[in-house]
Amino acid sequence: GEDRRREEREREDDLDRQSQASTYHEGPRIDRPRITLSTFTGSDPDAWLHRAVQYFELNETDGPDRVRYAAYYLDGEANVWWQWLTRIYRKLQQIITWDVFERELLTLFGTSDYHNYNEALTRIRQTSSLREYIREFERLACRVRDWPEEALVGAFIGGFKFDLAAEVRLERPDTMHDAMEVAQRREDHLVATRRGRADARISDARRTGPSQVPAVVRPAVNTRPAGALVRHLSPEEVKRQREKGLCFKCEEKFTPGHQCKQAFVIEVANPDDKEVEVEEEPPQDDETEDFRDEPGISMHAMAGIRGPRTMRLPAWVKDRKVMVLVDNGSSHNFINAELSQKLNLPTMNIEPFQVRVANGERLQCTKSFRKVPIRFSGVTVKADLYALPLVGPDVVLGIQWLKGLGKITTDYRTGIMEFNSEGRQVTLSTSTDKEAKEVGLKSIEKVWR
């Protein structure tokens, strides 16, 4: 008790004399504040070591003296550990340097992930505010050793949210100080931009009135309703029904404008298939109806690759010839984002959403175009389109469009698609355009980078 406190006061006086002696020949004596180092008993070793370094730097204590003086402030379990450590190193005839002291102390009293600070720093990601991200990054960065400045900057920027990382990379900061300054400035800009857009939408709504503002539509995803009926017809049965002029479902005479009680789809899935799938679904009032499932696009539609259930049809949007891919593996209708800009299509306000590609990648969709006229040979249809960076086709018509046609006969072997439009039978044939190219998967990797 009392002896311990007396020894501590003597030690502090000794350090004060050292400090005064070291500054005597450099100029006038500087009165330093009296600073003490707290006793370490085993809790929060990182903070204690940091304070110890500050204490020794202030008192200009270097070399082996740091270890000797630091050991004096170990108490309880920490003091027992020190006695054991000195015994081991004495037997090994090795010197306990300050680096060794820090490492051994953190190994015993540090957190279980002490040895993983380097890995943790490379994996850190921003999940909340920028301020909290910087705080966590600094906590990890101060515990790693020998990281060059450019590596720290790279890890720091790499953990940002996507939009902030893109903004900061534009200015190419080469120091942590610059990177933090740029990040804060860019974050403020992004926040102001988002707030401005929100205010503009509110202002437009108040100015034009609710009846004139296009609704924010969440994209529809096809799901088969519970209880949907499925019939299977052989190709011979389909041919016989067509020759007799009978409806495939209800056996009644098929005439222009004929409608069954329930809409359904007829498909020949493959030239080798021996059945035609007839699917009956309740009619939908609006192709933009909300669904629970995640929007998706098939790899065939993404790259324009021929698939067992896809058809390529020549068409025109405005005065531009386009290649349309009809694909029942895609949930929605999509248009090449670059093409939509060239066509200057009127944009509809939508809430941004992600589209899942069949290979697991996700693409951001921020634009929609309502009821775009698509002119095929003999018929013009209208479809809601969503902008995506398509590589192969110009337009993809998915389940969102197909389900609004009612009864469809699709023969993928001959490339013929038949459906009824406004009381008349429409027949579409697959594209034979030599310019319609199939794009390999390597060509679409750029979209995901």
C-alpha cells in the first residue's frame, strides 16, 4: 500500500528529472504538466498501450527503459503474467523489447480476433453513416503494422457504399487525410442531391396535382397463382384442333374475339417435346400489378443467346428497327438503356429496384417507359419497358407482356407465335436477320464490373 505509493512517486520524480535534464541544454526550462500512467490489470490492453506510448514519448523514454518502467505499472493478473514472461525469456536468453512486450501482452489480454486485424481491415464495409464507418476503420487501422499509405487508402475507399466509392475515386486521393476529406465532401453532395430530388418530386406533385403525376410503379413479377390449372396436349392434338377451328381449351368454335372463361398459355417447349403445355391463369387487369417475387432476367435475354423458350422477332420502335427477344424466362419487359436514350422515350418516375440475373448478379434499374409502341409485321403492341444495360437484344418481352395477351400458341420448333389481338388472329415469325448476333458470356462481363 504505502510503500507502493511511495515508490510510484519516486518513479514519477525520476522521470521528471529526466525530462528536465533533456531540455536543459536546448533552451529555457519548460514546465511540463504532471502526467501519470494508470495501472494495467488486464482490461482494454489497446487503450493502455496507447497511453503508455504517449507517456514515454512525453518523458522521452526509449529503448529497454520503456519495458522496465511499463512493467512497474502491471498489477494483479497482469503482474503474474509479467513474472512468468520474464522467466521464460530469461531461460531462452532473449531480450524483451518494447515490440515483444506489446505483442505478448496483446496475445494474452487482447481480443480473440487480435491476429485478424489485417484481415478485418481488408473486409470492412460501410453499412451505416460515413462517420461510423470512419470510426471503425480508424479503430482497425491503428492496430495493423507496416501497411503502406496507398494500401490504407485503397481499403478505405473500397469499403464505401457503391455511389460514394465511385464519387471519391474520381478525385484519386493518395493520402488518408485527403481521402477522408474528399469522402466527407462527396457524401455531403450526395445527401444534398437526394434531398433535392425528393423536394422536387414533392413540388411537382403539389404543382400539377395528383391526377397528373404518373404513379410510382413497382415492377411486376410473374408468379403462377395458387390453383392454376395445367393441361397437356400432344402436337397432334394441337394440329387437329387447329384444323377443326376449335378452341384448345373449351372445345368451342374459335372465332375472332372468342374468349374463354380463363386465360391460358399454350407452348411447345422444345422440338423434341411430345407435349404442349396449356396453362390456365385468372385474367389480370393490369400488367403493372405488384407481385412479391424478385424481378429477374434470364441469361438468354441478357446476352441475346438463343434458348429453348425464346423467340427473336424483328420489330420497330419509332423509326428504328430493333431485335425483340420474347422470353418467358424473364419476369419483365426490358429495353437497352443506351437505345432508350437515343429514342428519347418519355421517362416514367419509378422507385429504383434491382433485377436479378439468372447467374446471381444484380443490376440496378432506375428508369421506366410506359406503354411504348412496338410495331411488328402486321400488328402494333404496347408494353411497359424497364431500362437495363442489355448486350444482345434491343428489347426483351417477358412474362409481364405475355400474360396480357391471353391465349398464345408458340411453336419454338418452327419459330411461330400466334395470339389474338383486338378480335383478329396475329402470327409472328422468328427473326432471320443476319445482323442479329448472339453475344458470348464474356461480352457481358463488362456490365457487371
